[in-house]
Amino acid sequence: MRAHIKELVTQALGYLKREGALDLTDLPEPEIERTRAREHGDYACNIAMVLARQLRMKPRDLAELIRARVPESRRVEKVEIAGPGFLNFFASAHHLRVVVRDILRAGDDYGRAAPGTREDVLLEYVSANPTGPLHVGHGRGAAYGASLAAVLAAAGHRVHREYYVNDYGRQMDILAVSVWLRYLELAGERVNFPANGYRGDYIYDIAREVRSRHGDDLRHTGLEVAEGLPPDVDQDGDAEVHIDALIARARQLLGEDGYEACFKAALETMVDDIRTDLDEFGVVFDRWYSERSLQKSGALDRALEKLRAGGWLYEKDGATWFKATELGDDKDRVVVRENGRSTYFASDVAYLLDKLERCSGTSLYIFGADHHGYVPRLKAAARGLGEDENRLDFQLVQFAVLYRGQSKVQMSTRSGSFVTLRELREEVGNDAARYFYVMRSHDQHLDFDLELAKSQASENPVYYIQYAHARIRSVFRKLEESGMRHNEAIGEAAILRLGTDHEQELLRAIGRYPEVLENAAARRTPHVLAHYLYELAALFHAWYNNSHFLVEDEEIRNARLNLTAAVGQVLRNGLDLIGVSAPEEM
């Protein structure tokens, strides 16, 4: 409906321009918004106020001129002028009738734009380091990313979902050494486990797998491991020197093949665990992109050469630096260390270039809020590569905090003291987890109320929405049990007999669904869809509690069944996009 009204206003402006009534070089695109109060109609347009100063006219006079040239439409009952010059449009009964018909005919496709009608989007999200299981913090990025991807696809974008696997670099080396030390413990060796190693129980599980595959082949004494190493924590409280020396010792004692055995076992186990966890959470990717592949394919060298050719690299203290400050970042960035190893940032640059080359549209990054510093550095990298930074889109997801009673649960991947996403899902269920993660705007902090998520009461929003759908299905079960049939054609012909306030509100609400999707996609805010579904459920519950559906009047009965079926279809379509099921009964 909003697109239809925009077209009507555009036509009116075109008529006035051709007639010489408006001295306009270019016709602006009208903005159409939903009204907040029913007495102001269904949609409002402020075009008269936008153009008034330019045309040297009073806004209300201009609004009257435009209103008089708005073409007649069966979907618009009337157009009124309000306030300083708003054009208020009232939807007609015909429009409300058409909405129900369109929903029932389109079914699962209602609200969806034709595939590929908007730009391509390469969406990267989660991308947690494979150094431990996913925790509840990762879950919010996963739920937001998956929901946004579905909403974008529904809005007509071609979406490619990608997980970037950080399988190269120091943290993976720390993980590999942590596994090896636990392997030695299982073999009976006494070793000193480093303060900043990974300590979770899952490290023992990987170590047992390594021992089952390799027996004592990777075994060395605790003395061999520790001899000559710097203290675990030096006098300045720094544990990094020790862990780096321990990594070097592991490489020396194990050799390339032995070290790779620990590294590979840790990587494969963690990636498989993360993939399984996400699959079970309904979060599926089109590609799992390996950071190591950037090295093997030559993509890393090619990206650095492109920066060098542009004059954006320089040498200092034996390392190679990127002139990031000249391109908008707060400091220059090392891309190759003095030991010849490339940095995480160098991989980020290569991955950025690869994404922009593979996707003709937007590369959309979903980062945790603690990664806000990546935004200016990646924009600087795009400029240095000669790419359009406007093709990058960054969405920062704020932290999710889990509460048990009044106690906040602390999380630390290395210490192993954290609640995993899997544990959360097992406790509250996928549906509650997916909905709760997206019911607040992603740029706001989220306190995850565990007890509310588990409750079966109207205060639990996901239960409230699902119960509305279950009630809808119960209406049709009762219809079948009564021996009556649903005649959709009779219901369509009689739809204008639905005149109660509850019915009129529901008719308007289900007609808003395509606009909600469009808005959620444009603003990257799937939470507006979650809110809409809750509001629609509330309207249905109010109608259900104040109406009889299986009445003797055949026309009223079938018209109400048509509306009921349409509400159910919209609930299913919307819940599906945010990864929540629509149960038949509860």
C-alpha cells in the first residue's frame, strides 16, 4: 500500500509540473509513513512541507494543490490535509478486502519481493575464533545475522552467508599448545600449564582424540618442555613471553608433522563443534571461508602488493606497515611482522579485497561491539586498495548478558568458565533463544532473562506469539470436528461484513507486513519484525477472546475464517524469518 500511495503522489506532482503549476526541475521522491493515530488515516506524506520553501508557497496551499491532482484509486477512500500540510491517506474497504485475498493466494510468499530485484549482499557473521565452543554472547550475533540474512532475502536481495574461520595466527597456536600439554598430562607427564593457555574441559577432549590417533608419538618429558623457558609470568606480570617461547619449544620438539597433528586436531574438532551447534540453532552458512586459504591461494600477497603499488606500505623496525592514519584510521597498522609472518590485519585486508571482488553489491560485516575499531581500519584498507568504502556496511552487535536469578554469569573462553550456546539452547529451547536474541535492537545491550524465556505465560513474548498461532490452528480443528467446511470464496465475497474494531485493526495490521519487512531490511533491524509479530498476536488474542468464529451465518463465518487463516499465514511467514517455529498446538 505504501508503494501504491507513493506512486499516486508522484503522479500528482508530475501532472502539476507538466501543467506549469509547479516550477520543479526534478521531481523528489515522496516519503510515505504510517500514521500514529487512526483519525489521521493510514498513511501520511510530508511532500508539501518539503517543497514549500523551494516553491515559495504555504505548505497547506501546496498540499491542497497536490491533493486535488491525486488520481482516484479503489484502494484509497479519501485524502485529507492535516496540521501544517500533511497529506493523510485513508485505506478503502476494497484495499482491506484485497489484503486478505492476496495473503491467502500468496501463502508462504506473501510479503516477499521477487528474488534478485535488489543488490547482492555478502553477509559475514559469527566468525568466532575456533578456540572454544560458542557461548551465549556469540549466540546473539548468530541469531541477528541469520534473521537479517533471511529478511534481506525476503526483501529481494541475493544473499550469500559466510563464516570467516580464523585458522591462522597466534591464538590458534596457543590452542594447539594447550591441547599438546593436556595430551602430555594424559600420557602421565607432569607439565606446568601456562596462565594464558585454554583451560576448558573441551581441551582434554581434544587431547584424548590426539592420544587415540598418535599414541605416545608426540610424547616428551616435562623437563624437555620446560627447560630454559622464561617464567610463566615475568616480573611485570606479562605471560605472553612464556607462551610464545612454549609455542616455539613445541614446534622444535614435535617437528612440523607433530605440531600440525595437534593443530589440525584442535582446529577440526572446534570447527565441527561450532558448525554442528549453529546447524542445530538454524544458522546455516553458504561458505566457511578459511583464513589459511588466503595464504595458499596467493590472495594475501596480491592484496599487499596492491597496497604497495599504491604507495601505502613502508618499512620500519624490520616490519612492514600500512599507512592507515593517512586514510582515516587512528594509527598505522603492521601487515608483516619482523619475523616475516603476516598479521591478522593483513588477512583482513586480503579477505576484504576477495569479498569485494566476489560480490558486486554490499559486503556486510556483523561484528561484536568490542570490534568497533575494525570499522575505521577496514574502511582505510578499502581506500588503500582503491575500492569504494561505501560498498562496506558494518553492524555492531552489543553484548548479551545471561542472568540466573539476580546473578550475572561471567564468561571467559580461556578459563573455561562460561555458559555455552548449546547449554542455553538445551535449557530454554531454540525458539525462545532465537526470539529473545532479536527482540531488542542489535545496537542495544541485551539482558537475557532465563526464567522468562522458559516460562509458559503471556509475559513470555515468544510463547505469546506461538500461542496465537496454535489458537488459529485450533479454530480450524474445531471447524473440522463440527462437520462444517471453510469456503474461501464465500469468505472473500463477504469480507466487508467484518466491521468490528478488532477485525478492522487486524485487517490493517496484516496489510502492514510487507512494509515491516522492507523497513527491517533497509535499516538492518530484524527486531522490528519481532515487535510486529508480538503486536499482531496481541490483536488476534483480543479478537479471539471477544468473538465467536463458528457462527451460523455462513458469510460471517467464512469471512472470519479467511481473516483467521490470513493472520496465521503472516505469523508463520514472520516467525520463519527469525528462526522460530509456528506450532500447531500448545
